[in-house]
Amino acid sequence: MRYGFGLLRRGALLGALACLAALLLGGMSWSLLAAANADAATITIGSPLTASFTPGGIGPSLTLINSALPEAGANVASPVTGTVVRWRITGASGGPFKLRVLTPDGGMTYTGAGTSAPETPSSTATQTFTTSMPITAGQTIGIDNTNSSDQIGGALVTGAALTAWSPPLADGSTRAALGTVSGGELGFDADVQPLPTVTGVSPSSGPAAGGTTVTITGTNFDGTTAVSFGSKPAASFSVVSDTTLTAVAPAGSGTVDVTVSNPGQSAATAADKFTYTSTPPVTHVCKVPKLKGKTLKAARQALKKADCTLGKVKGPTSKTAKVTKQKPKPGSVLRAGSKVNVTTKL
């Protein structure tokens, strides 16, 4: 017989999942449905949790996905590449439960691509758990239970569908699902933080000692956890908006990529380069100025400015005495602090 949740009362919906594996192993063929994806700054994938969910048993240890979600704007698969930063489950008890990331490989065949830490709900109310799991556009999420006595919230939703694997689909394992069951929706979802992108760095260069305040433009900067110049973290950073942040460059050398993490890291591009410039060492010399005709006071000031010093004075030494001769001659380049001798007259 055809197994369909539309034949069940709401209270009996999840109790029937205890026999799901056996029914699906009977060789019935079901089609995997697809849902439209939508781009957004913050992405939720999985059930929108807007239906009326009833706790119920889901039978032996399984991997389950919502393979069709009819609600407007609901995402079966992630429309963006990023990081799953949190997930929710409602109507659940027992456990522990694990969130899964799965890659569709055509038809009903999927590959396990990631697993969260196990979490045990403290009540049947909606529970939120943090995680950090990479996800690629087109991948979907599933839920693993542990025991035959575990419960999770479920709802009868026209156009919804569930797909199941028994035993659970391990990471790196590729296997066809047991089948797809129409009319049921499980109460779990996840939030995906899209990867940040860097589209500009200004200024694009600064001294090797660091300290340059750089304005970085791009996308998905809300929630930024780190900014790096090559392998070194920024001395500090501040998020101005979802598309702009500022960061202070650390000390460094050469040309590096400026990357932003949220926690996923932006990909290196030609637009994110920052070049450290080397400052040549300052070498002080005495470049002898022209002193003839200057008062002795003015000559002292000119010599000091040129990193030279006044040597022997032949003649009057009053401030108003004027220089008539000098040695060495103007334009001579000497070691800093070298003495210049002068002849003066009133």
C-alpha cells in the first residue's frame, strides 16, 4: 500500500514513523521533491517552524530530511555557501540529536558531509543550539536521532515530504535513501551565515611597521569574528555595516590578502591585496650651507639646520659679525656633526 501522512490524524503522525523504515524497504518508489531557493543576507534552511507541531516517536535511529517544504520562502537546500552557525528543533525529547549536512548526488542518493555535536533538548519547546559547520550552496540539512524512544515535533503539511536513511548516513558515506514519504514535515531548521566577500581595500598599501587604518568593502560583514592581513590578525577592527568595516594593519611585509571571517573566511581575490612598503633608513649628513655674508648668529642657525656645527671662528665673535670666508666650501657633504670653520669681520 502507499504510505502517506495524509491518511493519519495529527496526533498519530509521528507515531507512524516507527514503522517508516520497514515500509520504505518494501521497494516502493517515491520522487524527491525540490523547493525554490531565495537569496537573503541571513539564510534559514529547513522548516520555517510555522506549522502546528506535535511531538511523536520517530522509531529506530535514522537520518531524516525535509525533502519538500511548500511554505513560501522556505529553503530545502542552502542557496549560499557559508557556515551553519545555529540550529533549532521543536517538540523533541530523548536524544541526543545531531544536525547533519548532506550533499545530493542525484535522484535519492546523498553523501554525508558534516555532523554537529550531539545535543539533548531540555524540553519539547523550541530549542536552539550553536554550531559551526561549513555548508555549500545546494547542500541540505538533516536530523539524526539516537534511540527508538526519541520524539520530535511533526506536522501534517500538504506538499511537504520527508526522506529517510536507516541506519543514519555517516559523513563521507554515499547511499540512496530508503524513500520519500509525502505530507509530513519535521520541526527543525538551521541558520546559515553566508561567506563574506572582500571587494575593495583602501588604502591598499602602508608601512611595514603597521598602523595603517584600512577601509574594507564587500558583503556579509555582519557577525565578523576576525580580520586578517595574510596570516596575521588585524591590530583591531570595527564593523561599520554589512558592507563596510575598518581595520588597523599589523606589522608585515610584501603583498598579502586581507580576509574577513564570520566565522567562514572570505576567498582570496585580486581586490583584497594590501602591500607593505619599506621605508629606507634615514641617513643624516652635514651638507655645508653657504655662509658668506650671514651674521655669525645666522650662520650658527644654518649650520644646525644642515646637521653641521660651527668650528673655529677667525675674527670677531659677536652675533653681528659677518662671515667673509668658510671652510669647507658650500655644498660639501660631510659626516653629520662635522665642523665648519669661518672668518668674520664687523
